[in-house]
Amino acid sequence: MTPAAAPIQVAFVLMPGSLILDWAGPAEALRIANQYLRAAGKPDAFELRFIGPESQTSSSVGATISQIEPLPPGLPEPAWVVLVGQPGPTVDVDSESARQLIRWLRALELAPGRLELLTVCAGALLAAHAGLLDGHRATTHHQHLDELRAVAPRCETVSNRVFVVDGPVCSSAGVTTGIDLFLHRIADLCGPALAAQVAQTMVVALRRGPNDPELSPFLRFRAHLHPAIHRVQDAIGLQPQADWSLQRMAEVACTSPRHLARLFITHAGIAPLAYLRSIRLDLADAALRSGHSVTLAAELAGFSSDTQLRRTWHQLGKAGSPAHRGH
């Protein structure tokens, strides 16, 4: 048996006045992801730590945060270092706490999959002062874009983006966009279906990657609160390649096939088997964009053959041909 991969050490750096939503939202997303993994009999993917130059500090809303670990000499890999924003028009780097943090950051050796940097809001400015954004593309809160350009002229500052991923450096625009970034990383590591479950639990919209402006296919037709339909959609999302029939879906929903069909139309606005086809088609599209052949894309998405994929492709109004999608 292959041993389970070690969980990612996610070290949230808490500075005096750190914006609570910048780190609490992403931390909750990781906690909920672990919760779903445990429910599926899988090990946790993330281990949360809270570190900083001071063992106790006040947050942006005045609540005191205590039992903060000191900045460690090193982090067990794989690890993420998370930098978050602070109130104010500019980021203060003149305090002893800030100077201590920047010295610590300068010693980090970032590498994809080993030690990565994630910034939320003005946390990007702390990384910039430490030189960690040089040669990378990054974003920050719109009020700090000019400051980032001035502090890190060797960084390509990107405006009007929810988040930017560039190798071991991931940055988000501000406040709630940290949740979007972490949902994206959860999808990368644990799969889009689990990330969609986390987003549903948090009652937030799930944006996809920087180059994918459309809503995740796993969240389409889910703007409802019917638990039985959600159970079916969750089950399909976790195993879209399974041999799904209307009867099998009904068994998951604990109802009859006819009643399930009515529920889907009423609450999700789509028939159950049409929903299944839409999920499979999006998965096949993603596989084709990644360079897979039509035959393999059909298999990965749960179609019985490439002929069935082509037929569904045209029935659901996809432009062009699946054979040319990856080109």
C-alpha cells in the first residue's frame, strides 16, 4: 500500500492588526476540506499553523489572538506561507515586528510543490519588501497596486484580477478573494468536486482559475437548497465516470425516479440525466484542453465512447469539434 502523502503545513502569519477575514476565511475553507476528506475515509490534506513575530496580538477588529507560534527556523515540506493584509492606506514595515518578519521571509527558498507563498490583500506588500515577488506576476488589493509597483518594480503587478498564480507565488486581490484563491488550490490538490462542496458549505460562489472566467461546472444548477438534489449532485461530482442511471440517482436521493426528475426540474432547472451529461461534457472539455485524445477524454469523463462524446458535444451546442479542442 502506498503511504498517504504528508499534509501541507499551512502557516498563516499573523501580524499586529491582521485583517481577520483575510486569514479566517481561507482557514475555514481548509478546515472544511479536511472535514470532507475525513468523511470519505481519507487523511487530512492540510495542517493549519498560526505563526508570527509576537505570541499574542490584536486583530483588525480588536479581538486578541494568542498562542501564536514564533517564526520557525524552517517548515516541514510541503508547506505554504500565507501573508495577509493590515488596515491602513499603506503597509507599515518600520515596526520591529515587520522588520523581524521581513528578515525571516528573505531566508525562504520558494519552490513549487515544496514551499509556496500565498498572499491575501496587502500581504503581497510584505512579500514585496522581502524581495519574494521579484520576477513573478502578482496582484493585491486595488488600493495597494501603485504601492506594490513602487516597492517591487521587478514584479509584474497585475490589476483587476481575483487572484494570480505564478509558480510558487499565489496572490489574491483582497479580503474575500483569499477564499477564491484557496478554493482554487483545494481544487488543484483535492479535485474540483471537493472544492465545490467546500464552496457550497461556505455559501460562496466558486470562481475558477485566472484563465477560466466561467462558473465551475460543479456549481452550475446548484442555486437551490434541496438536500436530496444536493446529495445526488455531490455523488455525481465525486464519481462522474460511474454507471449512473435515473434509478441509481433516485436511490441516492431516497425517492422514486419520477419524483427525482420532478425535483430536479423544479429546483435545479434541469433534468437529472441532462445534468449528468453537462458535467461529463465539461470534464471532457477540460481533458481535451489538457492535450488528451478524444478517446481518452471520453473515458475520463465517463462517456461510453468517443462517438457518444461527439454526439453530446453537438447536442449541447458546443462550438467546433472535440477533436480540435486541444489545439
